[in-house]
Amino acid sequence: MSRYGNTLSQIPKSIWVLGFVSLLMDISSEMIHSLLPLFMVTTLGTLRGTAYGLDNCRAGHFV
């Protein structure tokens, strides 16, 4: 068990900090990705605009 503890203590502090920052960035990225569709629909109203644009494309107005 002491060999494992010795190995962890040899890792520089800057590497631990970079790993922790990377973990926080991954968590925040996942949070943003899960909320992005809700933001686009409620704030930007892009769902209605996208549906309208696809309908016009299907009807041949943009050809």
C-alpha cells in the first residue's frame, strides 16, 4: 500500500491542478450542452424558425 501512496505523491501539484480544472470544464460543458436546446427554443425561438424554413424548402420556395 505504501508503494501506491508513494507514486501519487510523486505527481507534481501542477498536474493535479490541471486535472481538476479539466474535470470542472468537462462538467460545465455537459451542463451547457444539456441546456442549449432549451435556451434556443425559449430565448431565440429558433424551433419555430427552423420549422418554417424547412417547410419553405420542402415547398420549393428557396429553390
